[in-house]
Amino acid sequence: MARIWAAVLLLAVLPGWTDTRGMVRVDAAPPGRPYDFVVHVPKIPDIKYNPLVREDRNRMALGLVRGECRKARVVGEDIVDTEIYGITSSLPDYIVLVSCSPKR
């Protein structure tokens, strides 16, 4: 009986560890785009980071690509609404577009 309860507890806790929606991801941009990186910033607030503030999102994205290009600059952003109206409510996914080339 104890093994069954341990298995139920493990299965109840495990899905929270596999949720990747709050993860940060940096992808290379497709060829021919005016930007070099597509940065998926987290939508979960943290100390000194509020995903609802554009400057915070830009600062995090520039910090993430700083090792790849020194003169990184933000050229745009995309906001993907993940809410299902009437069923779920969640913050949108924020995508920051970063270029390594100097300003034109």
C-alpha cells in the first residue's frame, strides 16, 4: 500500500518538473532576416526582472547573447498570446529579436 501512495505522490509532483514554458531559449534566426538571434525570455517574474516591462525583457535578452556578439541590439519583439479565452489565463510568451550588426 505504501508503494502505491509513493507512486501517486511521484506522479503528482513530476509534471511540474517537466513544464518548459518558463524556460529561456536562444535560437539562431533563419537566413535573410534583419536579426541574428531569437530569444525566448521567461514569463515568470524574478528578482530585478518583470516580464511585463519591455526594458527588463530587452536587458535579459541582450545579456543572454552577449557571449555571442558584443554589439548586440534589440531590433524588435514578438508577443505570442497563449491564453485560451474563457478556459485558461496566462501571460503571453515574449520573444525578443536581437541583431549583432551595427545600426544602419
